[in-house]
Amino acid sequence: MLTVEKVETSNKAQVKRFVEFPYKHYAGSPLWVPPLFIDAYLFLDRKKHPFFEHSQVDFFIAVRDGVDVGRIGAIENKPFNQYHHTGHADFYFFECENNLETARALFDTVFAWARARDLDEVVGPKGMGPLDGYGILVEGFEQRQMMTMTNYNYDYYRSLLEALGFKKEVDFVSCYLPAEKFQIPERVQRIAQRVMERGGLAVKRFKSKRELLQWVQRIGTAYNNAFVNNWEYYPLTPREIKFVVDNIVTVADHRLIKIITHGEEVVGFLFAFPDVSAAFQRARGNLLPFGLPDLLLEMRRTDTVSGNGMGILPEFQGHGGNALLYYEMGRTLLDFKQFAHVEMTQVAETTGQMRADLKT
């Protein structure tokens, strides 16, 4: 017998079942990267996660004969709908056994949830903030998940969703280069030099994590304003901006955070992160006692770096700022003499300039 339970976030036993389901579901996968429990539980904390200040989320577990066989979250992102004049319900946290009956029961629950709120379209996977990975994996199953920045799933997820009537909204693409191919094109170097000579835009190089922290508020403001034309954009609240930037800064090497300034204003940024996926896999969700030291060690020994998060304020686009960012990041990565692979993570096909930059 198959049933769908609504998770009461005050019920610790239900929350635990919801959070820990993926750890069992992907137990045999060498490519899935488990999030830390401290982060996974935060999504269900209505007091601590800033998304709950303005929007609604409910969580559901599919149970067959006393065994958990799937889960899903139903989301109404009110600022997104107001900004885009849409009536979307988003789904996220979808994990499921390879069984169409189970998937249908989970999504029928989400569809009913959306109708009860007069929402007319269901989109996803799309989470509770810009740091949550978008979509389901449809190509590249042989690649390990890039930390928890991207989603990973078994290859049957696509057939389940298509059988339920879902169709593609937008593709997100990740791509990588081996280090020997990572040479800054001469044309990009010329543009970067020209931009610096003109003096209107400059790159801020951080000397320490402490100095980076002094710029957090300005970086957050630029982050919120840079993506206004993106498919997934919605205006973040001040607390959400702080939540995003604090998460970025916590795991960042200050040398791999590049920002463009115009006077004292941050007008562009490019974030890169050492890939610590292997350490996440060894931690199995636990930061202590060994997870944190292992993460710090992995930052020094990993041979892969991920670029995830680049933006330039619309009024400064087309002035060579993107060339300046790539030039500076390229110089830094080559100086590290550590990385054999450079990955650009989850770039939407709708971001024309970014896609053109990657091809260059």
C-alpha cells in the first residue's frame, strides 16, 4: 500500500526521515555528493531559513508498506511570481525509487497543493535560493556531482518526469577544461589591458579572508542586482543576500574571489571554489569530528576548481569587464600550480554572454 505523508517540521522523526532519505537512496552511487547534515536540516527550519519569511514550502514523503520510497517539496516563491507576473509552484527535493506509481503519487500531491493556492504551473526542480542546484541531470551521468552546487540523480528520473507530462523549460550546462587548455586568449588579454589602462574599472585582489569579509555587504548588493535579466532571478531580501554571501565566503579561498570595482562600488564578480566533493563523500554528512579537517585538507590537494557565480551589473556590461574577470582569474589559477581541471558550473542557456565567453 502506497501513501504520501505531509512532514510536520516540528516532528523531529519525520524531518529526519525526509532529510536522510537521499543518503540511503544513493548509498550505492560513487558519483553522488552528500550535503552536510547541518545544511540539509536547515531547509526545513522555518525559523532559521530566510526563504520562509516571504514564501511557503511544504514537504512530503512517499511510504510503501512502512518503507520510505520517495520525497518531494512543494514551493510557492511569492517574490518570483510577483516579479515575473506568473503563478508558478516549484518542486524541489524530489527523490524517488524507479516506480511511476510512486512518482505520480508525489506529484499528484504537489499538483493539489498548487491548485489550492491558485497556482497554474509547476516548475522544477527549483529550490529555495540561488545556491540550490537547478533541474535534473539529463546528460553527464559519468561525471561526479560538483560538490552540492549541482543536482545529481539516477538516469531514470527523466523518464519519470516526462511520463507525468513535464517538458524542458531551460537547460543548464556545466563544462570543464584540462589545465593545459586553459590559456587566456590573446584577444581577452588585450581587452583586459585596455580596460585597466582606461581606469574606469579595476579588479580588487583580496589579501586575506578578513579583508574579503569587509566587502561582503557590497558584494551582496552586486549579486542581487547583477542577475535581473536571468531566467531564475527574483529580488532577494537583505537577509537572503546575507545568507547567500555568507555561504559563499565560508567555503571560499579569498584568492579565488574576484570583484570588479567602479570607484567604491562593486559592479562585477567571479567566484571559484576548490572542488572538495571527495571530502563531502567521505564525511557522509558529518562535519565533526573528522569532516571539517578533511575538508580543509582537500582544499589544498584537490586538482579541480569550479567557477560558479559570475555577474556584471547590466549598466556595466559590454565594457570589457567579463574579459577583465577571466584574465584575473586565469592568472590566479595558473599561479596556484595545483589544478588540473577547471569547471564552469550550471550556466543557463539563456545567458547569452556567458555562453559566448565559455566558447571563447
